[in-house]
Amino acid sequence: MFEIFTYTFMQNALIGSLLVSILCGIIGSYIVVSRKVLISGGISHASFGGVGIAFLIGAPPLFIASLFSVVIAILIQFLTKNFNIREDSAIGMIWSFGMAIGVICIYLSPGYAKDLGSYLFGDILTLSTLDLLFAAIIAIIVILFYTLYFKIILYGLFDGDFLKTRGIHTVFFDYLNMILVALTIIASLRLIGIILIVAMLTIPQECASIYVKKFSHLIFGSIIISVISTTLGLYLSFYLNVPSGPAIIVILVLFYLILKTFSLLTIKLKKRT
């Protein structure tokens, strides 16, 4: 069972899955509780524009996609806060713009974009040391940020007026959280893929929310569920020779259905007794 982890690429994949699980567990909890799932979907799909630009100019996709996604995240936040544009309209516009830029750049790029599928659907074979280092750095930043400012983030989610009475402006934290969302998405691209990353940011939280209610418990529960699901997804990906992203998401959905069914059966049994 563990012999597959004797391969270097599977070791990288396992380390990457642990880092991504931590990132998505924390950031995903913020996204779900603050109801910014649509924004994260917009950022993830728009990030394809950064990947396309990187292919066109021959630059490292990780670097260009990070810059592009951060700009997109800031732009969405800025448009919705300052230009009286509906959030869903701004997201739809930026989402489509980013994807269009990516497609145009890919078509204009010389040669064949051989690694394109790994950015769209994830691929454990393509995880490099640079990808792991990037994910580790972002994970450290996210952990430090949420540790140092956990109470402010928590009040911002549930009682923003209280922070205003204390002279704490949430605008800075809103923008910073959006930047961290963008960087988390980029850190997860090679494992999960652009198309499916939103599921990784929401399904573990939905699984955990069946049994926990506190925000801190939601974070830890989401991380645990993500670790289990990504590990099982890696096995499935390896043995079926399919992209890692879809394999992980299938495991996550099955995980949710099992937990939800067990929860409903437990409630019914309690009512009968």
C-alpha cells in the first residue's frame, strides 16, 4: 500500500497535498463563512489568463499566474467596493476576461502547450520542488496571518460593527484575505487544477460543518478531511492513471455523502429513541 511513496514524484505529491490541505482548510473556511465562494471561483478561472501569458512570453507560469491572480483579486474587491458594481457582475466580467486572455495567449504561443492540462485538472507528475517551496511559503504566511489576527478576522466575519467601534478598519484585512485566496489558488493549481480548485475550497468545509459550528473547529476539521481526501485521491490517481484533481474531488464528494448520510441516520435514530 505504501510502496507507491517510494517514487520521488509521489513523495512530492504527498507533501504537496499536505500543504494544499492546510491552505485550503484555512482559506476555504474563510471563503465559506464569508460567502465568497463565487469570488474564489472567479479568481481561479481568471488565473488562466496568467498561465496563458506565461506560456506566450516563455516565463515561469507560477510567477506570472501569481501576479495576475493577485491583481484580479484586488480588482474584483476594488470594483465591488468603489464602483457600485454588483459583486456577481464584477466576478463574471473578470472571470470571462481572464479566461479569454488565457485562451488567446495559448493560441498565440509557439509550439504545443504540453503542461496545460496539469494547470486545468492537476497532475501529480508535474509537481516540482519549486511548486512545493511556493506552497510552503504561502502556507507559512497564511498560518502566521490567521494566528496573529484570528480575533480580528473572526469579528470581521460575524461582527464588523464591533471592529469599527474599536477603530479597526476591515478594508485592509478584506484585501489581504483576497490576496491570500489568490495565492492559495495558485499554490494548488498543479495538484487540483484551475477547473476544480473551488471544490477543494468548499467541500471539506461542508463536510466539517455537519459536525462542528465554531470557526476554529471548522478550520481544523476541514484540514483533516482535506488531508484524508487528498491522500486517497493520490492513490486513485496513481492506480487509475488519471489527473489528480478529479480523483481528489471524487473522493471529497463521496466523503461528504457518507458523512451527511451518517448524520441524517443518527438524527433519525435519536428521534426514535
